[in-house]
Amino acid sequence: MMSSIIVSICYFIFCCFSFSFQSTDCVLKSNETDQLALLEFKAKVTRDPLHVLSSWNYSRHFCQWKGVTCNPRHQRVTALLLPSLLLQGSLSAHIGNLSFLRIGYLSRLRNLSLENNTFGGQIPDNISHCVNLESLRLGYNELVGKVQGKLSSLSKLRIQSVRSNKLSGEIPSSFGNLSSLEVLSAAENQFEGQIPETLSELKRMRYISFGANKLSGEIPFSIYNLSSLSDFHFSFNQLHGSLQSDLGFTLPNLEVLNVGGNQFTGPIPTSISNASNLMRLIIPKNGFSGKVPSLENSHKLEWVSISRNHLGNGEKDDLEFVNSLVNASRLELLAFNINNFGGMLPEAVGSLST
Ligand SMILES: *[C@@H]1O[C@H](CO)[C@@H](O)[C@H](O)[C@H]1NC(C)=O
Ligand SMILES: *[C@@H]1O[C@H](CO)[C@@H](O)[C@H](O)[C@H]1NC(C)=O
Ligand SMILES: *[C@@H]1O[C@H](CO)[C@@H](O)[C@H](O)[C@H]1NC(C)=O
Ligand SMILES: *[C@@H]1O[C@H](CO)[C@@H](O)[C@H](O)[C@H]1NC(C)=O
Ligand SMILES: *[C@@H]1O[C@H](CO)[C@@H](O)[C@H](O)[C@H]1NC(C)=O
Ligand SMILES: *[C@@H]1O[C@H](CO)[C@@H](O)[C@H](O)[C@H]1NC(C)=O
Ligand SMILES: *[C@@H]1O[C@H](CO)[C@@H](O)[C@H](O)[C@H]1NC(C)=O
Ligand SMILES: *[C@@H]1O[C@H](CO)[C@@H](O)[C@H](O)[C@H]1NC(C)=O
Ligand SMILES: *[C@@H]1O[C@H](CO)[C@@H](O)[C@H](O)[C@H]1NC(C)=O
Ligand SMILES: *[C@@H]1O[C@H](CO)[C@@H](O)[C@H](O)[C@H]1NC(C)=O
């Protein structure tokens, strides 16, 4: 094993060095490296009940193997997409018998999806060698351990999904270096510690989700400066503090604010009424207090869930915000039970949408 690794490293260095000369020898070595990487990956898959990988044999070129996409000109692997195929194995270089070692040599790989299988082990550092990677989808597996800071060298990565695994440890602060990142989906794991301030460097971020983890501390205010953000999911953690008062101004594209099931306190920022793209306001089971601001500019609202807080002051006009929802024609859910609301249920409740 060791000698074949060394040989491949040599080919790799040799090819990087000589590629500009278009040496045929080098092209041959490069595409064969990819084939070898795929075969080693296959060798370490321990269960394949749908026999997906039986097409991975020499009767056809590896670019025609199921789940493999190649660059037509160079015949190099650009995507490996094997989602939802009941595959079982280990991604870990250590635990899994170096099963994933070779993936690092797929230097032109752009998309890797092994979502919704039963891969275990850790996410190997070696993936950081796939410098062209744009999307990495490893959600719905049984991956464990910490996410290595090395992954932050993937400067072209736009989508990273590790949702529903058993990953733990802190969110690496070096993730702030993933400058192309648009989607970071990491809900339903066991991440702990604070949200690193460096995430505010990710100016292209549209979707961030860390729901159902064990994060604590406050949301760094700098995160509210990510003006591209449309989806903000941090529900069911142990976060506290208050929401940034001008988030409705700094996040003009906000569609989903989901921070239910934490220990947030303070008011619902009145600036929320400027978030005119807001579709889901989901903040139940916290310690929010004060008057609920008007939502009259948010015509796209579908869900408003503010139950189980300390909202309202037992006063007559506490439920005025319900009147502000009459033009939200897509409203499906309005939940405000278990708060301190006083007064009468406004008649507007009868003219709310479907
Ligand atoms: C690799 O590329 C060379 C040169 O284009 C070609 O002759 C050879 O068949 C290829 N091998 C594989 C496994 O694709
Ligand atoms: C090799 O792959 C082909 C499809 O590409 C398949 O029809 C054939 O059954 C495979 N051979 C074996 C031995 O699995
Ligand atoms: C996972 O895969 C199974 C089939 O293997 C499928 O039924 C299910 O919908 C998939 N789930 C997700 C979240 O993709
Ligand atoms: C590694 O692979 C060999 C042979 O495939 C197997 O006997 C051994 O148990 C494996 N070790 C681990 C740690 O998976
Ligand atoms: C790779 O992923 C990107 C983003 O999801 C997508 O636009 C592109 O079509 C994918 N390419 C391949 C070859 O799957
Ligand atoms: C892959 O990871 C293994 C184990 O951590 C390491 O020994 C090896 O050098 C790495 N290979 C590459 C290409 O990064
Ligand atoms: C992040 O990038 C900066 C430069 O862009 C570099 O100085 C720093 O070492 C990187 N941090 C990590 C942990 O990769
Ligand atoms: C947010 O951005 C504004 C304008 O660029 C800046 O003045 C402010 O200091 C930033 N706030 C944080 C908390 O980074
Ligand atoms: C907030 O909305 C109000 C009313 O629509 C508008 O007059 C004001 O300019 C907005 N403020 C910002 C900072 O967008
Ligand atoms: C609802 O829309 C009507 C017609 O555009 C407008 O007159 C009214 O002020 C709006 N009410 C609220 C609470 O937004």
C-alpha cells in the first residue's frame, strides 16, 4: 500500500510539473490515477445492495461508470455523484483502511456527493487536495469526529453539506477562509462551542444552517452583516443574547429566520418590518419579550411562530401585530400561544388568508 501511495504521489508531482508540456505520458498517468482512485474507493465500500458499483469494471472506460462524470477533453473525473444508494463504508483514512485516500488525487473533481448512504468514519483531510471542489455533499451518513480546519483551503467550494451526521467539536474558525462558500448546511450534528466570528468573512453566504447542534454563546454581531443571507437556521442549540437590532436593514434578502428553541432574550427587532422578503419567522421557545413589531411590509410571510416566549405586556394593544398581517396572503401558520399577551383577539384574524 505504502509503495503504491508513493508512486502515485510521484506521478502527481510529475504531472503537475509537466502538464504544460502536454506530455502524453503524463496524460496517461493522470487519467490512470483517477481510475485507481475510483477502484480503491470501490474496494472499500463494504455494502452495495443495489450493485451500483458492479458497473465499475474494465469492460467500460471509467468515465462511463455509474455516478462518474468526466471532463470530455481531458477524461478526468469532475464529479462523483452517488447519493441515496444504500452504500456502506468508511470515509476515514485511518479507520477505513485508507479507503478515501485516493479521492485526494482526483485533482479535477468539482462535485462530490455521497449523501444519504451509510458512510462512517471521519471526513478525511485528503479531500483538501481536491482543490477544484465546488460542492461537497456528505449529508445523511454516519460520519463522526471533528471537521478538520484543512478543508478551509478549498477556495472554490460553494456548497458544503454535512447535515445529519454525528460530527462533533467546534466549527473551525478557519472556515472564514472558504471565500466562495454560499451554502453551509450542518444541522443535526453535535457541533459545540461558539459560532466563530470569522464566518462573517463569507460574503457570498446565502444559506447557513446549524440547527439541532450544541452551540452556545451569542451569535457574533458581525454575522448580521452578511447581506446575501436568505436562510438563517440556528434553532435548537443553547444560544443566548439578543438579536441584532437592525437585522432587518442589514439582511435585506432574509427569507427564513429560524432561531427557535434557544435562550434568546430581548425584543424582536422592530427593523424586522423592513425585511420585505421574509417568509418564515420561527422563534418559539425562547425568552423574547416586549411588543411584537408590525409585519405589514412582509407580504411573503408563510409561517409566523412566536409561541412560548415572554412577548406582550398584558396590555390591550398587544395583539396589534395580527392586524399587520392582513396582506400576507400566503400565511399558513400563525402561532403565538404561551406568552404574556393581553387584550382581545383582533377581528382581523377572520380576514387572514387561507
Ligand atoms: C488515458 O489517456 C490516454 C491518452 O489520451 C489514452 O490513450 C488512454 O487510453 C487513457 N486511459 C484511460 C484509462 O482512460
Ligand atoms: C461490468 O460492467 C458492465 C456494465 O458496464 C456490466 O454489464 C457487467 O455485468 C459488469 N461485470 C461484472 C463482472 O460485474
Ligand atoms: C435516502 O435514500 C432513500 C433510499 O435509499 C430514500 O428513500 C430517501 O428518500 C433518501 N432520503 C434523503 C433525505 O435523500
Ligand atoms: C483493512 O482491510 C483488511 C483487508 O481488506 C482487513 O482485514 C482489515 O480488518 C481492515 N482493517 C480495518 C481497520 O478496517
Ligand atoms: C456541480 O455542482 C454545481 C453546483 O451544485 C452544479 O451547478 C453543476 O452542474 C454540477 N456539475 C456536475 C458535473 O455535476
Ligand atoms: C491522506 O491522508 C493520509 C492519512 O492522514 C496521509 O498519510 C496521506 O499523506 C494523505 N494523502 C494526501 C494526498 O493528502
Ligand atoms: C486563512 O487565510 C489567511 C489568508 O487569507 C491565512 O493567513 C490564514 O493562515 C488562513 N487560516 C487558516 C486556518 O487556514
Ligand atoms: C457591519 O458593516 C458596517 C458597514 O460596513 C460596519 O460599519 C459595521 O462595523 C459592521 N458591523 C460588524 C458588527 O461587523
Ligand atoms: C424601512 O422601511 C421603511 C418603510 O417601508 C422605509 O421608509 C425605510 O427607508 C426603511 N429603512 C431602511 C434602512 O431600509
Ligand atoms: C393592505 O393592503 C391594502 C391595499 O393595498 C392597503 O390599503 C392597506 O393599508 C394594507 N394594510 C396593511 C396592514 O398592510
